[in-house]
Amino acid sequence: MEQLTLTTPALLFSAISLIMLAYTNRFLAYANVIRDLHDKYMKQKDSVLIAQIKNIKQRLYLTRAMQIFGISSLLLCVLTMFLIYIQQQTVAVWIFGLALLLLIISLGLLIVEIQISVKALEHHISDIEKN
């Protein structure tokens, strides 16, 4: 393996930052949906709303996990840079590998969350198609 330099983990900064922005936008959108569902549920206790609340709750927890793994990946990239700076190359390589693994997990959770989101939207589409 080639020597790990400061630029290698630094390259992930922009990618992880953009991913975190997307995750944050998802989180904020879910917060708005949850507030809407809460207001609707307080007016009318509907079983369809309960199913939607359960779905959004699952997606919210997945988004939280995605954020935690993404932030942890970024943190380990910074730690990798520090370890390279203090010339702890072997440890830096392992930490950077762990950072990459955490980023992979975060992106994998994103795929799962997208699948759940699509299923939720399919329910809305089927309601429209029935009418």
C-alpha cells in the first residue's frame, strides 16, 4: 500500500460534508412531516395516520443512525490526519480504514431508508390511483 498522506482523508471532508447536509435536510423534512402528522392526529385519531407515524419514526431513527455513522467517519478522518501529523502511520491507516467502514455503513443505511421512503410514497400513489 502507498503511504497515506494528509490529503487522502482530507479528500473525504467535502464528500462527507455534502452527505451530512443531505442527511440534515432529510431530518428537517421529517420534523415538519411529524409536526403535520401530530396536528392531524390530534384533530382526528385515524389508523392511517398511526401507520404513517410509525413509518416516519422508523425513517427518523435510520436518519439519526446515518448521521451518527457519517459524523463518526468525519471524526476518524480528522483523527487520521492528526496521527499522520504525529507520524503514527500504521495506526493512521487502521483508523482511516475504520472511517471508510463507518461511511459505508452510513451509505448502506441511506439505501435502506430510501427503500422505506419509496414504500411510503407508493401507498400515497395507490390511494390516488384508486380514485
